Amino acid sequence: MTLEVRRTADALTMALTGEWGVREFGALERDFAAVDVRGARSLLIDASAVRSFDLSGAWALREFVRRAREAGVEVSFQGPPPEQLRLLEDTLKESDAPAPARQPAAVYRPGWFARPLAAVGLESHLFVEQMRQSLTFLGHTTLTGLGGMARLKRLRPISIARHIYDTGVTALPIVALIAFLISVIIAYMSATQLRGLGADIYVVDLVTIGVLRELGVLLTSIIVAGRSGSAFAAELGSMKLNQEVDALVATGVNPYEVLVVPRVLGLVIALPLLSIVADLVGIGGGALLCRFLLQMPFDQFIARANDAISSTTFWVGVIKAPVFAVLIAVAGCYRGMQVRDSARELGRLVTVAVVQAIFLVILADALFAVLFMRLDI
């Protein structure tokens, strides 16, 4: 049974359950036809228990709601109405509505003394609206991910594996190269300064602690933000332009479950592994430079590195990686889902996604530095 109807004196409560697809369309029409709305003043519909919902089920529900309203019944939903019903209503309104006559819009033009205040007010309003939209997106993503924990199949393990390959395995060469070069540069600069003081041995401290705590994960995250963050925004933006996301909604598929959560989880798994590779390659680069510039044997380098680092040095860097991965993936997916209307907007939002991802990574790294200093780690 897909409908559970409870009647009081002058009100109806309807709970929707089960599957609401094209296969159930005939049964849905029969169930709705059997519901008698005469004598009721209000109707409350609860669609939270529907497992799947496509445009066929939305059409049957829309026709019943229209019939109830024509009978004078006030119809409301417990919680938000189904997304497919909203999409259907918007589409029919746009197709039926006549083109409005264009009227010259009244434009408020503030005086020269009020223009700065108007600009501040407009920017503040836009900032608050963007924060609201970003928090809504983050909430949808979090709830979808937590809902997938109950049924692991909903987490799309095949899609997660593909994104781990795209964001992790294919990024290994560039991440290893950058980590090697940066560690060599740091070792060379520090060796040049410390040789005059007779403190060559401290080059090992600078390289190992710097790479393990900061540079390994930070440089890797910046590379991934420019590489994978832009890819996420471009892929989802192209799907928005081609109306593929609307097609998923119309067929009863949650776009956050299919498009956003697998990318976030894939990057959360890939970025810590990339950071570990960057740490190993970075320390190896520092060891090579110490060997050929300072004539320091490898066993001496390793012994000094063991003395320089503590038990938490490695984990301080690795703990940051999942947080940075979430920031990068959410920024890329959020900006990609915002694309509308044109390829120019796609290019602009891809750029915004990369810039915001890098900014959030550096900001989070600064907050981690303050936190670890407070904890004396």
C-alpha cells in the first residue's frame, strides 16, 4: 500500500510510502481515486517515507493535489514537498504562463553620499546569501553521506574508486616531483646559511620537520586544489549546463548521492595517501642533497632525522589531509552545482572554486598551527 489515510472530523492526513515510479503509476491512480476528500477542510501530506520518486509519481500526486484544491481542501506538506513535484510545477508554470509585458523598471539611484552605504549593504546581503547557500549545500552533502552509512551500496563504491584513481593515482607524478624539488630547495638554502655557522647537521631538522608537519600536506593540497578542485567544478558545471542534473532529479535520483558524496569520499581517501608519498619523496630529496652537498652519509641523515622528529610529527601532517580534502572537494562541487546559463559562467566559477579551495586550505592550515601550538604538539 503506497497511501495511508487517516481522517479526523474535518482533516485528512496522508502518509506516502514505498516506490513511486512509472511501474506503480496505475496503482497510484487507483489509490488516489479511492480517496474521498469531501467534507475535509485540510489535507496534510507526509512524503518522508517514500524510497524513490520520479516524474510519474509526481504527476499522480500533482493531479490528486489539484483535485483536492478544486474541492476546497487546503493542502500542505509535512516538511518540504518532493523535489520532483516542485520541478514539475515549475515546468508547467513556465510553459503555461504568457510572456509578461516588459515594463521599465524603477531604478533607485542613491545620492553620492549614500552610495558607499548602499554598496556596503548590497555586498553584505550577497555575502549572507552566499553563506546560507553554502551551508545548505554542506548540510545536504553531510546528510546524504550519513544516510549512505546505513546502506553502503548508496555510497557508490565503484564511483569512489574511480575518483580515488583520478584524484590520487594520476596525481602521483606531479606531487612527487613538486615535493622533491621543494625539499631540495629548502635543504640547499638552509645548508648555504648554516654552513657558515658550522651547524650543517640542523639541515636535517629543517627538512624533516618542515616536510612532515607542513610542506608535504600543504603543497599536495594546493596541487590537488588546482587539479582536482577545478575538475570537479568543470564536470558538475558541464552537467548543469547540459541539464543532466535536472534529468537525475526527474528520474528520482539524488544528485548529491551520485555526484557529490563519491567525489568527497574519494578525495578524503586519496589526499592522505598523496601526502604520505610527498613526505617520503621530500625527505628522500633532502637526504640526497645532504649526501652530495654536505657529504653527509645516509645513515647519519636517518639517525639525525629520528632524533629531530617526535612521535607526533608525522601524524600532525597526516591529520590535516582529510580536512583539506573535504574543503577542496566541497568547494569544487559547490561551485560546479552553481553554474547557470553559459560557458562563461562555467569558466568563472571554476576559477572561483580553485581560488576558494586554496584559500580555505591555507586558512585551515593556519588554524591547525594555532591549535597544535596551544596543545603543545
